[in-house]
Amino acid sequence: MAKESGLGWTTCSVDDATGTPQDIRNDITNLQFATPRAVQDVTGIDKSAMERLLLLADFSITMNGVFNDAAGKSHAVFKTVPSTSVARTVTLAVSGQSLVNECVFTDYPLTRSDSGELTWAVPGVLSDGTVPTWTGA
């Protein structure tokens, strides 16, 4: 597989509170996501190095973006985070690789900087117990 940049995302959608996917790529300036595994230390006193077992898989994401209150854009998607308790499908795709997870979003913090930008940073975590799995070529 070739090395590539993170340019040209083909999909970054998040369901709104009604379960309708919304393409919010144009509002996102950067994002971080992780697919960690928990580990259990099972090192016996007979060892001189760590022994571990892999446990549950997880997914977390934080999307950072620019406030946009147009229909179907980021504010329409995230404004219901404080008032609804719904899982939302998050779909990420770049270079033919896709990662789809059901997430709950835990906050919709807005920041107005001293220079006037109005931005947000929305954290989400896995909600349905399905192991995060990349698909694609």
C-alpha cells in the first residue's frame, strides 16, 4: 500500500438526532480518532517482563470545526447533543478505506476566540459494542 496524505476525504458524515446522515466534511477543520484495545496485566511473579492479554476494543473521536448553522450542517447535527440521548452513525472514508461506528456524543462546546472565530470540538465514543473494523481495498 502506498503512503498517502490525509487530503481528499470522501466521507465524513454524522447522523443528526433523527438518524439521517449529514455530510459535514466542509465544516470540519481537523479530527482525531482512536481504536484502542484495553489490556490486562497478567504478569506472574515468575516473569522478568510484562505479560498482557488484549481485552475489549473501543473507538473514540473528537471532531473540530467551524460553526455553520445552515440546514444539514454541523450545528444542525450537534445542537441536539445536550437534549437527546441517541446513538449516531459516524462514517469516515479516505483513500477507499472506511470506518463506521455507532457513537454517542458527550458534549457540544463552542468557543469564540479573541480574534472572533466561532469553533467547536465535539467528542464521541463507541456506543453499541461492535468492534471498530476498517473496510476497503
